Amino acid sequence: MTRKSTPLVERLLTVGEAAELLGTTERFPRRRFGQVRRLPSGRYQARYLGPDGLDRPAPGTFASKTSAEKWLVRKEAEIHDDQKKDTSAAGGASCSTPASVPHRWPSPTGCSRQS
């Protein structure tokens, strides 16, 4: 008796089909802060949008995507800490206090106190 063998994988799934099987609508989840891209050389470049609204690349490239992502996490924490120091030096008011909530959208550099 000959047994008919079936191939393990008949065809590859498309990204949309794989997302549907996994129950997610997002094909590629987006980063909350910054971007990482692979360069033609095989290395990775990290960049982020600074508080001043300018695109800021990392000072160098990274051998792995994980290294670039770790750099972005540290940079985000550094920016957050600097903004906390700036608000505490400005009189202790934080962006969440009612006195500092502006009647317009806040500037990209952080919250602004109205006089």
C-alpha cells in the first residue's frame, strides 16, 4: 500500500492572512517613540522626533535591531526625565495641574504656563 505524502506547507501565507489567523488587525505594530530602519549595509538606524519637532537620528548605526530599539528606549527616558526636571525647575507645576492647562493645544516642547 502506497501512502500519499502531503507537503508540510502547501503555500506561504500573506501578511494579511497571517494577521487574520493571529486575530490582529495591525500588520506591523508601530513603535510609540521613534523609528528603526534597516540600511542597505545591513546595519540599523534609529531616529526620533525631538521635543522641538526636528527629526533626530542616532549618532551612529547599530549592528542589530534590538540595539537600535534599546537606544530609542533610553533616549525616550532621557527626554522624559529632562522634561520633568524643566517643569520642576519652573516652579513645581506639572502639566496635569489645572493652572497650567492652556486653552489651546500645547506646544511640541511641552506644556506652557499661562500668566
